[in-house]
Amino acid sequence: AEYRVALDMPSLRARALLGLARLDIDGGRPQAALARLREAAATDRTDARLQADVGYQTYLLGDVPRAIDHLALAARLAPSDAQVWGLHGALLL
């Protein structure tokens, strides 16, 4: 219920969408999760973690080229994030 309220608050919208996406993942709704993650990433294009989450979920759904694009963006946004670079590098292999 708190996520739904936060959706109407611009400063919390991206985090609310992330929380709802995690609930979708836990509930076995990966496509719905990806849609929410994409919306969250569009809401805050400077958040490397959100871009990485979109990339990872995209990878899990089988779209490796698009996943690589999101992870490359995440790596540019957070050049010191070893986890992002590791995942990005693994998908390039």
C-alpha cells in the first residue's frame, strides 16, 4: 500500500516502482517487473543501480544486446561500481 502512495510523489516514484518490481519478481511476473524497472529508470536516468537492474532483468528475459546497453550505461554512471562492471563484462563474453 505504501508503494502505491509513493507513486504519486515525484521524489519517491522511482523507489516505489523499484519496490513494486521486486514484488513482481518475487511473484513470478518478470515481464511486469521489467516494465516497472524501465519506468523507474526513465524517471531517474542518472541512477546507475536502476539501469543495472533493468539490464539484469532484461538479461534474465533473454535480450542480451539490450541488457548490455543498460549495463554499459550503468557502468558509465557509476565507474567505480565493481558489481556493475563485472556483470557487464560477463555479458560481453
